[in-house]
Amino acid sequence: MLKGQVSSLLFAVLTSLSVSAFAAEPPKVDSAKPAVTQASKVAEVGKVNLNTADAATLERELIGIGEVKAQAIIAHRETNGPFASVDELLEVKGIGAATLEKNRDKLNLN
């Protein structure tokens, strides 16, 4: 008799646990955050690598840089090699000191 009561009690506990596991609300996933980032193009959040970023990334991430200036940056990089400092961006036609200062905190070379 005791064995039957223990079995019934164990069955009730296990059934309750399985029902509560299936009835629980699933964890919420934040779909606004991408699962994979483009680490090679944007090394840190908000940082753009002048030596590896493509034109679309430059245009999207930098203030005052449109399609033409982004292409000019890439052309300068291809002609003269990688940028040794962020200040070399001033050598690109159409980019002045004001544009550089607006974007200085967003730029890196690594």
C-alpha cells in the first residue's frame, strides 16, 4: 500500500513539473540586435576602420560622407596604400578639417 502511495505521489510531482515546463513563457529574444556583426568592417561599435571599410560602410557610418567621398577614400587607399593615421584623411579630395573632426571619434586604423 505504501509503495502504491509513493508511486502515485511521484507520478503527480513529475506530471506537475512537465506541465509547468511546457506552460512557461519562452524566453524573449531581442530581434533588433543582429546575431552576426561585420567585425572586419566595424571593429568596435561605431568605429570604422579606414583601411578595410567598403564604400557602403563609410557612407553609412560617417557624417558628411556620401557616395562620391566614400569612393574617393577608397581610391586614395588603393593608390597610396593604407592610411597610417586618421589625419591622412585630409589628403582625400573633398574632405576637410570640419568633416574629419565630426568623424574623428568614429575612425580607427586597426
